[in-house]
Amino acid sequence: MEGLANQLKVSSQHLSQFIQKKYAMSFSDLVNKNRVNYFFEIVQDPAYQNFTIDALAREVGFSSRQHLNKPFKKFHGGNPSDIVDAVTTK
């Protein structure tokens, strides 16, 4: 958040308050929600069909599958493998 605040030439506190007011979540949650949404996008892209869940997690900005699991459950319920299984059985 510090880097973004510097680019926008505002304080981190001001940016944090803005994000909380506009999106009703913390900066960290906003970033993770967007990462999880991107996960949904790339899982459906044939270019990523042979990627493991761990590789997909890294592709969207998480350091591992384990770090993807908690935000995934928070914003969508279930597990990442549920969506991968649903897409691959089409």
C-alpha cells in the first residue's frame, strides 16, 4: 500500500481510509479479492489448462496454493480445486 500511496501522492492512512469507505474492506482484502477473481478468469482460459493449482496461485500473485486457500474461501467459499474440477469436467 505504501508504494501505491506514494504514486498517488497521498498518505497511506488516507488511502486506507478511502479504500475502507469505498469498498468496505481493507487494502489487503481488496488486493486478495482481485487476485481470486483473476484466478477464476485464468482457470477458464485454455492457455492455463495444464497449470497446477499452485502454479495458478503464483500466476495471480499468491506465493503458493496454501496462501490462495484462505482468501478463496473468504470471497467465494469452497476450495480452488472445486472451480478447477468444474472447469476441467466441461
